[in-house]
Amino acid sequence: MSKELLKMGSIAYQNFLESLKITRPIIQAPMAGVTSPKMVAEVCNNGALGSLPVSHINLKSSSGIAELRNLINEVKSYTRGTSLCRNVNLNFFCQEAILDISSAQKENWCSLYEKVSNIAIDRKEFVFEERSISFKEYEDGKAFQDLLAFFKDEYKPKVVSFHFGHPTKRSIRALQDLGIQVYVTATCEEEYQLLLELQVDGVICQGYEAGGHRGNFLQLSERFDEKLSTACLVKRIMRLPKTEHKKVPFIIPAGGLNTPTDVKYMLEIGASAVQIGTAFLGTTECKVSKKLHEILHEGKRPEPTLMISTVSGKSARAISSPFLRNLHSTYANEDLPDYGYMYNSFKKLRNLYPDKLNFMLAGQNYSSIETNLSIAELLTYLSESVECK
């Protein structure tokens, strides 16, 4: 399309830019495990919205706010100028909280991983006491009030986002009343419609080709997941009837967007911005594992990706490996622990045997990304066909 046509379709993303006071309609995806404070700061420094994953912090603990403060201060230490320090999206997980697991689930997990990895698992060591805390567990207590006070008195991000689900309408409004925009991931029209009712400010429209964990929260069974591509999901949402009494959120596609052409196309069909994750894996500031770095830079015929839920308890797209293929074929529908416990136990085991348990999250188009670029160079490349402010 010509620049004239792009200009005609630019209202949505120009509104997005004006709303956040940034210059590029790009959000760096909050990729837990590989995103560093320096990486987030470099995104902010170069006109886009940096995303900082904070779901690993337990805000119910006495040190929770201090941990959050230290992480944000590290981002600020790399940011050039105070005017850019707030160009951050803090990302929380918002899954349904499962507070306990059975002894059978624990034994099933240990037995499965012993078969797959040929590792003897000490049942006394893997007692499943630690789990990931969902944002839902904060909402009705002191932890949420402390977080609101921190945002009000110390640091106010421009966006707070949620994956695996959404907070209550009351919590969303409390954040919005502080001047913080609230974004939530959706993977189908039904999820989008629910978020529309909740009056969120932005919807991350995650296509099935996206790397990392799938953010669906209505249809949790993969059997009933329509597996919509990013383009199909966005087009369906764009065709939904608009209602005057509801605020229309920013539509932000995510999944398979690695080139300037991808970005330009999504903005032309009416998206407000794009969220990009996998393309950042090849940047010089991204802290990927040694194995993933080799895969991204060696130039050999790439492995395919696969969607698998038996690593963390939730569906995630990762680069195929002998370990993942073996896990996928060995699993026989045994009852396993919930995500909160299961993923923590896997990471604990992987820390002991990193060479045996490769779990490298990436989108379907990972082999096409540009590598050895700085974040500044990547953002310039991705937005080369976009008229930025």
C-alpha cells in the first residue's frame, strides 16, 4: 500500500501514540525469563513501550514491594532521561489460583519426568511447596492496596497488563483512576467481548502462531481452542459491531510479526499498535540461553515449533527438541499439578539438568528474525514503513 493509504488508516495508531506519549506503535512483549531491565530500558529509550514481567514477584510477601521497586529502579538506571522512565508496561499473570495439589498429581509428575529425562527425582526435594502467585490473589487484600499506594506515591507505569485472565472490574477501575492503562490478552472473539464489557484500555490479540504461553482464559482445553491466527483474530474483532455506550479498546495484534511488512499490514487494517516478542530474541541485549543463541545464529535448517502444555501446565509454543518430543509422546493424560506448582518444579529440575531439559519459547516465524541487531536497530527496522510521530 502507498503511504497515502497508510495515512488514511493511521488514526488508530496515532491515537495510541498520543495516548501513551511514545513515538513507535510497538510494544515489546513481556517475555519472562529472557527480558532484562536493560532490554526494557532500551525499548523505552527508542520510542516504543517496554514490558517488564513481574509475575515472579510475590506481592503478598513482606519484601514484595521492595523487589518490585528494585527491579523498576534498575530499569530507570538504564533509561535516558526521566521523561522516558514511565514508558513501561508491568505484566502480571492472572490465572485462576489453585491452592493445593494431590499426592497422586505429585507422583504422576515425578514419574513422567523420570521416564522422559532418565533422571532419578528425589521425592523429598520436589515437595511442590512453591507456586506462582496469581494477581487474582492480591485483589481483595493488603497486597493490592500496597501496590496501588506504590503506583500513586513512587512509580506509575503507563500500562499494567495481564495474561491468562483478567482482574475484577473494580481492580481495573482502581488502576485506571490512577491514570494507568489496563491491557489484557485475548485469543478469541468471546474473550474480547468480555474484556469490552470490563472496559479495558487495550486488548492484546494473541494469534496461535505466537511464541510463549498462550493467554486464553475462557476455553482452557486445547481441544476447543479454535487456534485463530493473528490476522484472522484481528479481522474478526474489527468486524464486530461497535456500540456507542462502550469504550473501544486499542486493538494490539501479537504473534508472527517479525518484519516491517507485518507491522505495516496490521496498522493498515486498523490495529492501534503491535506487540512483538520473538524478534527481540535475536537482539544483542536479550539474555537468551546459550542453546537458544546458537539456534538463532547458526543458520542451519531450523527445528519446527510445537505447542505443549506438559512442561508448565499451560499451552506454550516452543522450539521442538528431543526432550519435548519425548515428553509429548510419553504423556498419557495422567493427572498433573496445576500451572502454579508445575512450572516452578520444572524450572527447579531444569536448573539441576540444563542440558537435558531444553524449553525454548519462540514463535512459529523464529527462523526469519533478524539477528545481531541492537534494540535500537531492530525498532528502526520494524517501523521503517510507519509514519511515526
